[in-house]
Amino acid sequence: MFEKSQEKIMQQWEKGAPCQVSIVCTTYNQEQYLREALDSFLMQETSFPFEIIVHDDASTDNTQEIITAYCSRYPALIIPILQSENQYSKGKFKPSCYAASYANGRFVALCEGDDYWTSEKKLQRQYEALDTHSNIDLCFHSYSLTSNGARSETVSKNRSNGSIALDEVVRGGGAFCHTGSLFVRKTIFDALPEWFNEAPVGDYYIQILSSVSGGAYYLDECMSSYRVLSEGSWTSKIRRNVDSTIAAYERHLFCLDKVKGYLDPKNTACIEHACAMEAYSVAVAALYGQNFHVCRDYVERSFNQGGFLAFNQLCIWTMTRNKALFGVFVNLLARVRK
């Protein structure tokens, strides 16, 4: 199916035209999902040449075999980067940024190996958006959620197409833009600051740095899907390890402090809000891990720094103010989770 459709699309590209978009896909132990991601790249219908860069960080399953098989079928489209040792665990680099250094396109479109695209017009729509708005470096769009193989509701900003200010991107946290929806000018990856290597979640800071110039451009069209808590996902791992969540929080504080340098000194309230949200995330992770002293400490930090953030935060914070009430809640939760 894709051999024929992709061959037809490539024939429509202007002969000798340079690559315009580099799709960057990062994988690790995602053999059960990767084919769907790769097929969603190959179904793209564009008026310009694109390439697919797939970086695997030394998977221990059949992920690399799948990549090799696709490369043999589409050698003109797919560029494989196959690690023999896991580089992320060594703190060597962020896989998506490393893979982007191989990109030949003017733009980089990101998608992790456990997510996928749902529209064959995705790249064309985003290319046209940034080609038209030359002062904007980032384009993203709404997305759906996939859980247990079923696609569910669409996550939308409930607004029409248009630009979104940097302040709102910062306040939105790492989940403001779905990674699989990110479409960024390559120049952003070429000029990442030194402190970026300290970021616990690189995609969030890619969103911020890409929005400094003219904000981000939003398309109210669902064109990708996020696989919720897939096996091996960062979210599922971080909830199981409170210590790593706290370490990520400290690194976020460091990076968010650096972000202040990109903002008007009179308009840094978004940084305080982002720090408070990160503290709340630690509290939730601690609650899942039944580390209730940590939960109490960090939900209080979130309230002191950002005030009311969410109803659940208010409920947890209220209970921590009453030791007896919190004790009853803790015992009940412990019984439920046994």
C-alpha cells in the first residue's frame, strides 16, 4: 500500500528539489507501536520532499529490526541512527536533538515511536502555516488520545487557528503541545543554549525556545494521537519513582530560571506558575507512590508559589492542613492500592 502511494507522491516532487521537512522519530523498546508511527509518516501527501530520521537508543526488543526492514523498503526516505549502547542513560544527549542534527530540512517534525499521525495532510498544513508566518518558529495542532488500542476524545485548545503568546506556552507546561504535533524551524535546534542539556523534558523547552520570537502557531485540526501511559513511556516510569520525579523538579527549576532571561522582567509570573505546577506534579507522583510526607511538602510548595492551580490540588492541600483528615485519607488510599 505505502510503496505505491509514496512512490506516487515522490514523483510529484520537483526533481532535484531540496528536502524541506525532516521527520525525527525517537524510539526505545517500542516494537509494538513503531510500525504504526512509520506508516503514518509514509502516508504524508506533500508538495515538497521530506525525509524520515529514526533514532533508536539501543532497544533490547525487535525495534531495530523493524527500522532496518523499513529502511530496506524505503532507502530514499529513511535515515536510521541505531545505537549499540543506550546513550540517554549515560546522559550523553537528548535523542530527538541528536537525531535533529542529521536533519537536512528547513523544518523538523517530531514524533516519538509510540505515537502516530492521523492525517495525511499534517506536514503540508504545518509547512504552509510557517511558510506564511515567517516570524513564527513553532506550529502545533490538536490531537487525540489512544489507550489500549482505541482512539478517544480530541484534545483541543478550543480556539481558531492563530498565534499563541510565549507566556501561555510557558504556563502550559510540557503537555501544552503534544510532541507528535511539533513542527519547528531547524534553526531552533541549531542554536540550543548550553543549559538545555539540563532539561528533564526537552520537548517543553523546545516549545519555549521556539516561541520566543513570535509565539507559537496553533492549528485547530486533530492530526496526531498520543498513546496514554504506553509501556515504557516517560510518564508511566516517573510516577513509579518519586526520587526521580524530585530530581526532575530540581532540574526544571534550574531551566525555568534560565527562561526568565527570554522574558520581560515585569512579566515573569508565568515562571512562578510553571514552578508551582512542577511542585504539584511531584505531590501527585508521591501520592501514587504512597510517599505521603513528600506529598504534603510539595503540595504546600505548589500552593505557596502558585496559589490555586487545580481542584485536585486544592483537595490534597486542604487535607494536608488537617493531620487527622489526611491520615484517614492516606489509610484509605493505601487499602485501595493494595
